[in-house]
Amino acid sequence: MTSTMHAVRAHRRGGPEQFVYESAPCPEPAGGEVLVAVYAASITAGELEWDASWTDSLDGTGRDRTPTIPSHEVSGVVVEVGAGVTDLAVGDEVYGLIPFTRDGAAAEYVAVPASMLAAKPSQLDHDRTAAVPLAALTAWQALVDHAGLQPGQHVLVHGGAGGVGTFAVQIATTLGGRVTATASARDTDFVTALGAQGVIDYRAERFEDLVRDADVVLDLVGGETQDRSWVTLRPGGTLISIVQPPDPEKAAAHDVRALFFIVEPDRAGLMAIAELIDKGRLMPVVDRVVPLTETRAAYEALVTEHPRGKVVLHVDGNRST
């Protein structure tokens, strides 16, 4: 293996302006890890504001990790296997979510715990596969693991056209849920095509005047939107947020369950998602694909625009995807 690689790194904490495309040491897989040749990676809005992106702990109390490599959704091929790994082999096409407390995949190679990777969906190329892990796992864990969504239940998804929202609408529909989503007027037809039975223009309409007795509210927005959501739930319903912890007193006052969670790497979830994709029941939405060398501009676009779906980094234009 080569001792160096091309990567995007930030040498000090900050925003996209800190990113430099440069030569960096190629990682070596430790025990239980594999080295993945990155074919594509995906980026996440807000990632650079998280303590975990810069330290080795979720709350920022750990050691500084700079220079650090961003982008934690990966699709690629295993090129080296660390000690003790028996379930993956060189040549396997894999995808997965890399913990934010580790270096990410905006590089030619990344070392990843084998347990956090699963076989890549056979029906997708690497670029589209890279758009799947974080967003789809977040939606899957919210609706399946935390909400226990059942067929026939009503789900209100806030932000139905975003990276997580597009998967949430599709997964809830696939599980037999009845989906109402909030989105901008321009995205109404798009979110309807994903499976939503109702789409509310959040700029022109008050969703709390239109939705009652929802079984699940998936809050992907936070703030005022979360606070206005309590009245949309039936007694015993569930509000799940990935943005901010809900107020437990307000949850008790409305007789509902409320929780906040952070997505975790999950091979079983990735396998279930890949199966849905290969059956044609789930599809990632990609806003754009850019070369690895344009990583800085891609992150800037997340701040200045509202991409429909994910922004993907294509790594090494000489590779076939």
C-alpha cells in the first residue's frame, strides 16, 4: 500500500475556509478494521459545528484531532483487512457511516471498523450509495428503533425534502405509514412523489392547524417548529427530534413520549436499507456530485443553499463507479 494519499483536511477548527486539499499519511487498519479505497463520500449540514468533528469525544471534552478529515458517509472497496476481521475481504464493495469522532472519508483511503460497514446496494453506483448511510440510518433508527412505527400509523415529517426527510418519507411509506410532510411550495410535487399523502407549505400554512392525532412526529427542524408540534400528536404519540432535546415538561403536559437521539453506525440497519434499495422500494436523492478537490465549495453550499437531498464528493475521477 502507498504511504501517502490525497485528502481534504482542516488544520484548525472552523468552517469550510479551513479545508485544504493536500497530501496526507495513508491510514493503516488496526485490529478489527479494514482499509477502504474511497470511491465516493457524502457531506452533512452542521457537521463542522459539532464537537465530535474536532475531538475524540461527542461532547468535545476529548483531545483535539486536528488536522482532521471531514465527510463521514463512505462508499468504496476494501483494499486491506486488519487483524481479526473475518466477515469482510479484499475486493468487497462496502458502504457505511463512520463515527464523527474519527477521520472521515474526504480522502482516497479511510480506515473503518469492519462492524460499521455493510455490503453496498447492488443497484446503486458508489456516488449514489454514498448519499445513503447517515440520512437513511437516521430515518430508520427514528422510525423503526425509536418510534416502532406500525402499518396504518400517521407520521408527520418536518423537512420532507431534506437529506433525512427524503428517506423518512420513503421509509415510513414503505412500512405502511401514512405520511404528511412539511416542505417549501417548490418541493410539493417532489415530496409527494416520494410517498407523502399530504405536503404542507410551511411558509404559507400552519401545520398545527391541519394535522391532528399524529402517531409520530419526526422533527428535523427544531426550534419553533418543534414547539408547535405538540398539539399535532395524539395522546400516547411520540415526538422524535434529531435537532434538539424536547422539553420533558411539555411532553408530559401533552401526554406524549418525546426523545432526542444521535444516529449511530449500524450494520444491521445498513443491511435492511440496502435490501429495500435493491428491491426498488427506497432511493437516495442526490442534489449534486462534485470532485473531492471541490470539498470546500460543497460545504459552503450547504450554508448558503438548501440542497434537495445530499451533496456527494466523487473521489478519484479515474475510478469507474
